Amino acid sequence: MPAKALSAAEQAKLDVTIRAVEQACRAEISVYIGDVAGDPREFATSLHNTLVLPARSVLVMVDPARRLVEIVTGGHVRERLTDEESRQAVAAMTERFAAGDLAGGLDRGIQLLGELARD
């Protein structure tokens, strides 16, 4: 993540949220904040495919400048997390993003993904 996107305190809090969600839903959570080149979905999918365990991973990609949010889920995660549930998480994030709260939006969206993806 670009250093300017989140403060050190915001990054630390998000890291705690991610670890808790990973333990609760047994999936790897990755976040990308930055510029997106080309088609957003293709870009997010290509990032997701580079993860260590893509089948067990969720990638949250945010391009604040272009106001883009994409969530890519691996096959194992998709068994428990529907596209509609991912859209709910995006809606929760973008509501906070619109109020200027990038860190809070990510935190809430990732928490929601974890709640929805539990076994």
C-alpha cells in the first residue's frame, strides 16, 4: 500500500482487523490501495492470482483517485461468500469512503467480509 494512503496508526489498526478476520473465516485477506492500470476487474484478478493461496484468498482493491473498489475471491472462499455479499461489503466501504474515511471504510468492509464468509 502506498504510505500516503493510510497513516501508520491506521495501517496498524487495519492489520489487526485483517488478522482477526483471517482467523474467524479461515481465508487470507489482502488489500491493495493505489493506481489501477487498465480494466479494474482484470487488474484486481491479476493481483489476486499472484497471492500465495489464491483459492483461499480475498483481495480488496481500492483506487481512491478513480473511486474504484473491486473484491476478488478464490474458489474456496466463493463457496461461503456470494457475489451479493461482496457487493454488501463494497457498499459499506464506499459509504465511508464518500465521507473521506478510507481507513474506516476498509476496516468495516473487511469485518463484514469476515462475518459473511464464516463457515
